[in-house]
Amino acid sequence: MPLLSISALQKAFVSPDGERRVIVDVPQFGLEAGQQLALRGESGSGKTTFLHLIAGILAADRGSILLGAQDMAKLKEAARDRLRAEVIGYIFQTFNLLQGYTCLENVLLGMSFGPGADRAQATAVLERVGLGHRLHHYPRQLSTGQQQRVAVARAMANRPKLVLADEPTGNLDHKNAKEALALIRETCRENGAALLLVSHDAAVLGVFEDSRNFDALNLAAKEVVS
Amino acid sequence: MTLALIVLRSLRQHLLSTVITALSIALAGGLLISVWVVKQQSQATFTQVNIGFDAVLGARGSKLQLVLNSIFHLEASPGNVSQADYQYIKHHPAVKLAIPIAVGDNLRGYRIVGTIPELFTDVQYAPGKHFALESGGKMFDPDAKEAILGNFAAAQLGLKVGDTFHPFHGLAYNPKEQHADIYTVTGILEPSNTPADKVVWIPIHGLQTMSGHDPNAATDVSAVLIQLRSPSAGFRLDMMYNKQGNRLTFAYPIGAIVADLFSKIGWFNQVLTLIAYLVALVSAAGVLVSIYNSMAARRRDIAILRSLGARRRTVFGAVVLEAAAIGLLGMIVAFGAYLVIATVVAAVIRAQTGVVLTPWTYDPVMLWAPAAMIALCAAGGIVPAWVAYRTDVASTLAPSS
């Protein structure tokens, strides 16, 4: 049984001119436990919306998103929040760290909505990403590469089954991007988490043994402005 | 732990607005508690002040003026009581004790009151409490130009035993109205926390015969302080002087007459209380405005929290809790503001009346005002909390790809 199994997934938005536009229309998609897959797609192709739907940040209009035994598409918002906190780790392009919190607090807070804050585990995961000496630093006191490592640590702290990474290297220089990517892949492998990464960067996609074109999965791609 | 951490970090991130808003709440809370406590305490204290007497006999006029003049040493005397009238009431079978007083002079603004030593030796100004002189002092000689000073008056005038002074004519101080007589201070009263503390006491004969006073009124007194043998005697004398007679006024019971004053100025208390409530309401609205204005800056953090799995009700609760926390901080400081305000007000009341209020004494308002204020602040947080609740995570966390 796959970890993630999507069928007939659709999401539409109403544009400012009142027109209903389908952004995501994925008939079938699956991801095995521990699998690492990269999806290629241009800006505006609906990749982020697709990840938001899987994470339950957005509610699907129709279709199913089976995460293990639970269908994210059928759950109410509070249940989606809980499932996201417990099963999914999310890495953003802009890191989305909380600026008023230290590295350790960012990780602890991420854990607290899931199984619960565990200081030892949070410290261990920060040490794993090479920030054991920056536990009490604030994001503004870190380089962009270090900030992304905090984001990786936060995503991994709950030992998620699935990690979603949305252009995780988009804000990093080549060296940091390469390191961050390697770190994400290694930590996912160590934790047995599946990784679904979306990017438009060929250098990133080239690292993955398994990559697909999101436009080929998404029937709505032709309607979306690229 | 999570909510507490979110609230603490948010308060710290918006430190300036947190401090300013908490200070406005502190002032409002301090004002609210001050108005309430001063109102309650002043009413309770003033209506209990009778320095050991049941009634006052004075010239025909207002009972309230008579009480204010002879018990609180405020206002002007409504007129004189003849020696014959004084002797009559003194020997009336219903009267246990009658102490005459005479007013009309001052010492640099502090009222000089003529009386007899029995006021200090035979009267309990409060249950079980007699006036007492500080060590080294002695009671004035009724036939000498001697004085004993209330504790507050002595401190304010800077006089001690052995010092001398010239009285000044009238109840208001006028340096040009100095009497030729010279009085010597023979004693300082220990604090009694009554209006007697702000009086310069001299023998009644001395005040009656002060140089420049009308010799024809030399045996008159300003009022007679009366202890009755029974409460029913008060009503009989009230009937005799106030209903059947028309020359004198019998003010009885003293507490009820002062209470009547408070009921007459009840509207003023209500206005003060209303103002305090409005200030509290405005400061709670300040919490709303303060947090609401920062919502644009907070929206991204809220979206991040939501993306990490925080539920809508969690971020809603965090904002309401933050508003309540600002209220709590404000009310902690409010007690400091209250003590400053109430201490100043109590000092003014003591200087004006001799009556001592005790701001440190517990009053239920010290519990319900903070509770109400914190609840009001939490209510003020509901609108920004609703904004937080409705934050759209996906659009706030853009860019999208």
C-alpha cells in the first residue's frame, strides 16, 4: 500500500474577474514510503497548490488524498491540521521561520502541534543539521543557508512519514543549495520519510533518480498561466 | 506551554506597544480602584467620626453646617449659643456630658478652638480610646494663655512644647489680623486620626476674651458637644429644640447627618465612578487597537503556526490570551498607580479634615476590578483574534509556484 495515494484531485479558485479556474486536476498520483521524488514545473503551474492540498493547508474541491488510512481530502480543517502536524514535514522556499523565536524554539514549536515538544529530540535534530552551536540564536542571526537548515530540522523533528519541499533551494546560492538538498535527502533517508520535492531548477531535479514533469500529471496545466 | 510561549514571544516582539498599552491600563485600573476605595472609605470613615459625641447644639441653622463646624472643624460657625443655653443643656437630665467649644481664630490657617480640659480627659473619641498627650506635655490651664496642639497641626506649624504664638483673627489666615495675646504650647496630642489632629486647642475662656473680640459675647459659646444618657433622649431633645423651639439647632444623630451629606453628593460619586469606568473601557479599547494594528505584521507568523499544524482556535486563543496578559500586566502596575493616587488623595483629605483613610486596607474592588479589567482586555482581543482565526494560510505564505 503506497504512503500517498491521490485520485481525481481537483482544486479551483475564483479569479478576480469572477471566473472559476481549475488550478489542480490530478487524476492519479502515488508515493511509496521512503520514496524520494522530484516534480518539475514552471512558476504558476500549480505545484505549490498541489503540495498545499496534500498537506491539508487547502481543502480539495473533489477527489481523495489518502495518507496511509486517512483521506486528507475528506477531513475537516481541524483534523487536517492535526494530521499535518503528526505525519507531514513541510519545507518552504522562504524558510518561514518565526523571527521572534530561537532556533530551538522554532523546532520545539513545530513539534508541539504534533506528538509534543521534546527538547532532547529538538536539540538532537538541530545538531544533526549542524546547528548544535546555534540553538539559542534567532533566525536573523543566521546565514540563509543556516536558516534553511533550521527549517529542515523543524520539518524533520516530528519524524514525519512524508516531507513536502517547495522550491527548498530557491533562495540559496549554488553551494548552499547543494548542501541543503543533500541534507534534506539524507535526513529523510535516515528517518525513513518519503520526500516529495517540487522545483523548476534543473540542477536540483538532476540530483533525483526519480523526477517527473508536474504538467504531465496535472490536466489543468494547459489552463494555468506559466 | 505552547500557548504561553506564543503569548510571551508575541508580547516581547511588540514590546513597545505592549508597554504603552499596559501602562494605559495601569492608569485606568489605578484610577478605578482609587475612586472606588476613596469613595467607600471616605463615606464609611466620615459617617463614623463623632469624636465620642452623640449630638451637637448650636445656633439656629443647618444641622450639617453645625456638625461640619464643631466636629470636622470645617465651615463657619452658624452663630453663638448663650451661656444660659449652655448651662441649661449641661444640666439637662438626659445629658451625660456637655463640652462647649468656641471658634473664630486661627494660627496660620489652622483653626484655634477654645474648649475645656474635660474634652481630653473625660471623652473617648473612639471606643476605648482617649486623647493623650505626647510625653513631656501637659494639659493647658483653663485660666492661662496656654495651648495644646493636634498632632498634624503641630507638625505642619512646626511648633513644640514651650513655643509661643500669636493667634490670628478669623477662620482664614490673614497676617494683618494678628491678636496681641501670646499663647504657650504646653502639649502635643498623640495622633488620633480624627479632625482633632488639625486643631490648635486653647482654653475656652481665652478664646472668648481674646483681644479684639466682642466683650458682649464673652460668655457665649459656638456650640456644645453632647453625650446623651440614652438614644431616646436624643429624639426628645430633637423635638424640643428643632420642632418646638426656634432659637437653637440640635444636630442628632451626627452619623446620619454626615451620611445625608454623602447622599446629597451621591451624583458626584456617580460621575466620578462613571468616568473611571469610561477610562477603563477606553484603555481596553486600546488593547484592541494595539493588537489589531499589529495584525498585518503578525499575519505571517500566524500563517506559519497554522502551517505547522496549529488549529484556528489555537491562534484565536493565543491572541485573546495575549490581550488578557496585557490586561494582567497593566493591573499589576495598576496597584502601584492606585497606591500613589490614593496616598495623595488620603494626604489631601487628612490635611483638609484630619480624617485618615487607609489605602492599604483590603477592599473587594482590589479583586473584582483586576478580574473585570482582564476580562475586558480579553474581550478587546476578540476582534484581532477573529482576524487571526480567519488568516488564509496559503495566500499568506505565498509565493506560490
